[in-house]
Amino acid sequence: MSDTQSVRFFSGESIPLEMHKVRVVQKLYLPPVEERLEAIRRAGFNTFLLNTREVYLDMLTDSGTNAMSDAQMGAMMQADDAYAGSQSFERMQQAIEEVFGKRFVLPVHQGRAAENIICRTYLKPGSIIPMNYHFTTTLAHIQANGGRIAELLTDGALNIKSSNPFKGNMDIAKLRALIEAEGVANVPLIRMEASTNLIGGQPFSLANLREVSKLAREYRIPLVLDASLIGENAYFIKQREPEFRNSSVADILLQMCAEADIVYFSSRKVSSSRGGAICTNRTDVFDAMKSLVPLYEGFLTYGGMSVREIEAMAVGLRETTDESVIGQSPSFIAYLVSRLEAHGIPVVTPAGGLGCHVDAMGFLPQVPQKEYPAGALAAAFYLISGVRGMERGTVSSIRDENGNDVLSDVELLRLAFPRRVFTLSQTKYIEDRMHWLHTRRDLVGGLRFVEEPPVLRFFMGRMEATSDWPERLMKAFREDFGDSL
Ligand code: F0G
């Protein structure tokens, strides 16, 4: 089967080629820059609070926004409505066993619901969870259950510019030292996140996962794999880890999951518009968690999902093993990353999964971290392009016990590429507007909070500009682009 990488252009240029055709479309609108200024101000300079009517390209996330396949849509029409014992659930279970190699499945309505159940079951106050790196909702659930985290990336993994193919790897020596220092009894789980989201969608290697798993078995600590972006991680293993060059993505997925006691995922990212699951082959693990599903999610055969979503998930999971499907987003990301790099724009390298990650501290050195450079860049980029990205920096972080911002390790603007949604000309538009913004980057200033929720503040928090920089930026845009949108 040919995939996105296999077509060579006569020109020698590396262009990602779509291995699908578009058969259902949604009309888009590009509001003029004056409307965009009004919109971002109304949204408190938080792109989460924009309405999609105000957005041209919605690159906030890939969560629940990947394009569905014809096979998924077809399967949704053949769902078996039943509160208990639905055949749709059986089909989802079969797909999970086939793709992840896990027999027991607890369905949940989305990824963080899986985290809720896992944390309630395994954590007690004072527990510490070692992980390659946290995700926002994971950290929130661990803290809500009195736990702490230890992030054990290898040295240099947070460097923006890098040739390390596996920045998501865990440092095994640090893991052993942590378990010895804290005591096995205080380490109820070890967590590995596939395509490590907050550091730029960066994968771990299968060799590293095997080492983590070996240590986990030595100390008899269950290993949990956050598989929300596992397809991309498997794709990168095939691309970048020589041992697996000739393996299929399907085989790599099975080998990855075989190392973990618990595999959980947000199906919003993996394969459908909603849902998720906790999967295991261990009856003790399954029994420990199963009573929480009816309590928080729904009966054990739907877990808060509709049967149509369950059918879409089953088909979508199998499609994840198709390289031309799972490779689409990474190849577009790699294209945009290489184009932005060519313009001297600081971006996370190597290109990862999920999105193109622009380094806001490198882009806006004049904006101090306490004025949220990634938030400012997200707002500025929306203003000059109508493209909505997501802040992944200190706004997405928390405050310490003294009320001070815990400054994020990295300040990133994430431009997500939901699978098979955007075209190459749209990608070139993003490149062009980002290039222009980079030439006028001195105009961009900082942000400050005016409304700040205590938990997961980045979702609903509102900010304002620290000066009239948004107006000045808009004026510069008009001067350079005339009447153009
Ligand atoms: N784990 C990872 C690695 C994730 O990326 C996400 C969600 C979750 C867990 C939680 O899943 O949203 O279904 O509850 N990531 C989305 C994003 C929100 O935009 O990166 P959820």
C-alpha cells in the first residue's frame, strides 16, 4: 500500500500528498482583521473562548475534530442501541483486542474520565507518579487525589531545536533513583505518554518503553500507557527506530501495548468524535476499576458514549493501523515545520505529532514569561490570520501555594493538524501569515489575567493586553495587506 511518503516529485521538492479525497465539506469564513480584533478582545485573548464563526482555520486541537472516513460514517448507521449488552460495544472490544491486544475494556466518555477512574483507584495522598511528562488533565486528576508527579525526560528533551528522534523517552536511571528515594509503596503507577503532548507531540522509542516496562516489573509497579496519540508514536517508531523499519504500524502498536499493564486513551484524538477506554489483560486491574464506570460514566457497555460513537471508534481504531491514515497529520506538520524553519522561525524540532509547535520565547524574546508569551503569540496569530491555535505554556500551567505562576518549561503555540482536515494551500497560508508576523514580531506585547479560574485556568480564563499592541499590530497588517483579509 502506498503512503504519504512514497511519491517522489520530479522537482525534488518534498510535498505531502493526500491519500484521500474530500467528499463532505464545511464552508469556512475568513473574517476581516477588524472583526478578528473585536473577537479576540471579547474572548479575553484566550483562543478557547472564540466561536468557530470567528475562525478561518480551527487548529486549536485534534480532539474530536479529525475527519471521519466513509467506513466510520457507514458503521455509525448500523449501531445497536441498548443500555446493556450492546453488540456495538462487542465490536469495539474486538477492535481494541485486535489493535491494542487487550481483552478487558472499560468504556469512558473521554480521556480525562479514564484518568479520573485510574487516579481514584490507585492514588492515595502523598503518592508520586513518575512519567515522561504530564498532560494538563492528568496532572489535575493526580493532584485532585492528593498525588504528585515526577517528570523524568532525558536531558535535553526540552531543547526546542534538536535532532533527538525520541524526546519523549524516559530517563531510566532517574526512574530507578526516584523509586528508591520515594519507596515502592509510594509509587502506585508509572505513566508513559505516547507522542508526549505538551513538549511538542514528541514520541518515545519502543526500546525505551521496554526498559521502563522492565523496571516497572522489577518493582511490581503497574505501567500505564496514555495511548491518546499512540498511532502517531507508532508511526514515528517505524520512521525513526531502525529495528522497526520493516514492521507494520499494526505490529508496532501491539508491541507497545504489550509492555503496559493499563492502556487508556481519549478516542476524541485516536479515532472518533467522543469517547475513550481503559484496557488491560489483568483481571485484578479490571476488577479494581470496573465499579467506578457505572458510577461516573454509564453502564459497562457504553461508558457515557452513544452507540454510534462506539461504532465509529471501532472502525477508527483499525484505521489507525493504516500508515496512509496515521501518517497524514505528521507529514503535513513536518512540511510546515520545515517551511517555517526556512524562514528562520523558531519551531520545535524534530517535527512531532498533533501539531506544529512554534517556540514563543524564541519568537517574542521581548515578552517576559510572566506576561505569557505563548498566549500572546496565539492571540497575535489569530488576529493577523484568523487561524486559531492553542497556548501551551504558562497560561496552561498552575500557581504554587504562594499564588505565583509556575513558569512552564516551554512556551509553545500549538497549531494542531486534525487528521485529513486541512489542505496544502491552507497550510501555505499559515506559513505566509506566520512569516509576516515574524517580520513584525517586535510589535507584539504581553498579556495579564483579568479573570482566572482556580483549576485548568487556560480553558476559561480571560486576559487583556498589557498595552495597545493589538491595535498597532492590526494597523501594520492593514498597511502591508491593503484591503486583503
Ligand atoms: N492525554 C493526552 C495525551 C491528551 O492529549 C488528552 C487530550 C487527554 C489525555 C485527555 O483526553 O480531552 O478526551 O479528556 N488532549 C486534547 C488536546 C484536549 O487538545 O491536546 P480528553
